[in-house]
Amino acid sequence: MPDSPYTDLDRPPLSAAALTRALVRPGSLWSSITVVDSTGSTNADLARAVREGRVSEGAVLVAEAQTAGRGRLGRAWTAPPRASLTFSFVLRPTVPPARQGWLALLTGVAAASAVRRVAEVDARLKWPNDLLVGERKLAGILAERVDDAVVVGIGLNVTLRADELPVPTATSLAIEEAASTDRDPLLRAVLREVERHYRDWSEHGGDPDTSGLRAAYLAGSATVGARVRVELPGDRALTGRATGIDPFGQLLVAPDDPAEGAERALSAGDVIHVRGAHKP
């Protein structure tokens, strides 16, 4: 059975039926769980389904393998089949659009919490959408607005070996000697944490302070307090100390160059943590 998903016993397949029984219930955020063997991109598939009116809020699509997964700035995100958790979900937030920039950060808080609890690995948050162990990337998050919805995708490295990592600066739960690399309870934990934080944030009108979201993000942040170099659109860069996250989810940076101003709020950019200058 060369094509059977059970040929690699360290990487068993996920069961859509089991996940549905655990997560889809009356009153739940999650409305459907679909697992496919392979697709180009779960984000692209759900974005197309949103445009065609085929999915409701809470639809989750999981791919055992992605052939055209994307991270920030269009970077490729690939892994061997069943070695990662690669999934996307649909949200239709009713909070003011200006506060919806928090959705990627909210998902990061949820994923990091689930990883710490299930895998017992200290995952930290790199603004705006990465999970790190030390300075090595464990997961990436991509949130995209599609009509009246937001499609959020996650790629989390679970059982990748060192020779399977897409870049030397990545890592996986297996490499970090996690207490568990079972993808089923990990996926359940991530989705339950997303639901909990999303409900709290939505009930408070997207306010990151009264919902507790900003405090939770800052508590797990590897970026705030560190010296950073932020690659900005237009081949520009800003170097300084990350001082916080503003009410709209933007990164606050105090530039090294006084000519740049006392503090800048950045809504987008590729962040590099400057070595030897992490927060205490």
C-alpha cells in the first residue's frame, strides 16, 4: 500500500469525523471541518468558497499536504505530507474594520497557548504572525480579507526532521522534543483557543484591552522589548526598539534615528530581531 497514509506510522492521518464530533456542536463557532489529502492552498480554497457563497463562518479546511502554501510576502510554505498542521478557517467579524488587524495576532495567541499546553513547548509570538521557539520559526499565520469575511491560515511544523525543514531558521515540535506531536489534540486545542479568544474579543467590540487580548499578546511576545529591524514597503527599513502594540494591532517602534520621530506605528513590515538585544 505505497499510497496509504498509514505507511508512515509517525505521521497518521487526521479524521474529519472525529474532529467534527469534538468541535462542531450547537452554539460552537465551528460549523464544519473538512480534511483533504492535498491541495494547493487552504487559504486560496476557502477564499474561493467565500466568493462563491459556499461557506459560512466557522468553516475549517485542513490539508494533509499543501503544494502552494504561502506565508508573508508570498513566501512558499511546504512540508512533507502529515508532517505539519496546515489549515484555514473563515471568520466574519462584526467589530469595526479598524480593529480587525488583531485577528492574526489573536490567532497567534491562541496557537501559542495550545502549543504550550499540549506540546509543552514555549512558543513565543513574533509580530505580526509567526510563532518562534527561541529565534527559530515554528509556525506562520496568514489573514486575508475576502469580501465580508477574513480567511485565516496556519502552518505549524509538527514532525518535520532537520533535513526536511524549508529553511535552516525553522524548527518543529519534534525537533524541540515536544511532550506530544499528535496532531489531532493539537488541532483541537488550537481551534478551541481561537474560539475562546474570538468570542471574548467580539463581545467587547474588538477592544483589545477590555477583552484582555493585548495583555495576552504582550505576555507572549518575543518582539516587544527587543531591538528590531523592520523591512518596509518600498525598499525602506526602520531600526529601533519595539515598545508595544497599539489599539489597532500595529507594532510601535522607537527609532534609533531621532530624525524618524519619537515612535512609529507600523501596520506592515518584515521584522528581524536584532541579535543580542532581546527584551529582559
